[in-house]
Amino acid sequence: MQYRRLGNSGLQLSVLSFGSWVTFNKQINDKVAGDLMSMAYDAGVNFFDNAEIYARGESELMMGRVLKKKKWDRTSYTVSSKVYFGWRGSENKPNQTGLSRKHITEACHEALQRMQLDYLDLFYCHRPDKNTPIEETVRTMNTLIEQGKILYWGTSEWSGVEIMEAHRVAEKYGLIGPSMEQPQYNLFERNKIEKEYLDIYRTVGLGTTIWSPLASGLLTGKYNNKIPRGSRFTVQGMDWLKDQWLIKDKLKRVEKLEVLAQKLGMSTTRLSIAWCINNEHVTTAILGATKKSQLKENLKAVEDMDKLTPEIMDKIDKIMGTKPVQPLF
């Protein structure tokens, strides 16, 4: 396993991490979750990702039960949660969503209770909140750090402008700004990591914990012919994912990518993950899995990075046609 610093911080995360979105409580039970987390941990993974909204809190409860049972040294791994959406769904009332001081504070306390932890290593603002002053959000995260309830705070799916505004406010008032962003990044979604955030890496620094490096499984090639039974596209409430990814043009590009992967002696899955973490601005890519065989295959992607020569990377770009156009100045 390789480890990379989270932006300008001193925290080191494994270049591959393990997350619970969609799978925990919806597709797998405690035993399977425990087996998968153990496999990841034994392979050197030291970051486990979660959020209040995942399975409406049940994902955090499940991860908490697993962590308590494993009894791993708390200093050997990192855990995250995210705040914004709340966990009550349609039953959410005012102040149970968003990034107000009230909701951030209460969501942090609830995450700690559900996961049976004394502190969160990483705590994310899951989306920007147009209805809350950015100063209130930054101050609240700073307070949680000072209280020892979180160690680092960051954002998820924020624009570059919004991230820099948070840093401006933090600098103005002597507060701690965001250390990381959690964007989607894969062979279909490249603009933020490869273009929009370029100045942020250079100026204030930015760690990135990537979600969906496999485009919700599309880049595995398993959807080329049909939707496999038990896949996330069959999970109730995930129709929006299916509508986003199961597009004929995208499937054709994955088929061509599969041919290249076979020539390189690897699966399309490993090629896609290796491509993602080959970017120096990626701190870690979050893996999701429901089976040991699946996770074992995904973890091997670290071994494939050396095969991605400039020539191969160029071939991938030509197949996908998704490389962002950079400004001329």
C-alpha cells in the first residue's frame, strides 16, 4: 500500500480507502462488512469513509459495531463522516439539514455516538449551503477541532470558488480552513480534479478523497451487456444512478477500454482505479465492495500504476474523449 499526505496537512492516508455508501445496510450485513473492512485493513487501508445520510444513519451504526468488535488500535486508522443532508429523509425538520452551527454540531455528536468514537479524523460539509453564512460554517468546524471532536474538516462537491471563500474567511478570522475535498473523479468525470482545482493545489493546498472512481461500477465493464442481479443499480432508490450512467455511448467507451486493459494484462476495474490514483493530486480513492473477491481485485490496482506509461495514458484519453481542455494562458 502507498500513503500520501492529505493536502498540506501532516496526515497520511492510504492511496486506496474503503467506503460504505450504498453497500452498508442496503447490500451487506455486519458480518460481510466486518470481513471486508478486515481485508482492507490488513492490506494497509487506513481510511474508512461514512456520512450521516448513508442508509439514514444505519451505515454509521454498522461501521461503529464493526470497529468496536475489531478492537483495532485507534491510532492506526482514520474515520470520516459528512454533514448536510440529515438522516431523517422526508421527515427532516428545519435545522436538521444544512451547515448551520446547530446542525453541524448535532450531526457531529450523532456521528460519534453511532460509530462509538471519541473523535472523527475527517468531517466534511457534504454540499455547500447557500442559506448559511460561510463564516458560521467555518467557525463551527474550527470550534469542533478546538474541542477535539474532529481533527480535520473539508468539503464535498464544492466548487473551487466556494473552497477558496472558506479559506479567505478562515484567514481573515484566524480560523482553520478546509484541508480536503471529496469530489467524484473517474474516467468520465474529470473537470474538477484536473482543471477547476489547479490553483487551489498551488496556493492553499488541497487533499482529495475521491468517491466513485469506477463511476458507480460502470467502469468495471459488468454493465456492458445487462444489469447484474444484486448490483447497486438494482438497489431501491438508486434509479438516478442508473439513468446517469447506463448510456449507450458510455458503454461503448468502456468496451474499448476493456480491450486495452486486456492487452495490459489487467481488468478494466484495475485499469480504471490505477488511472485514478495515478494523478498526483489524488490523495486516496474510496473503494466500495460487497464481496471479498471484488475488494481483492480492486486493491491490486496499486500494483498496476507502473504500467500506465505516458503512451498508455494517451491511448486512454483517446478512447474516453473526456480530458478537460486547459486554458491557453
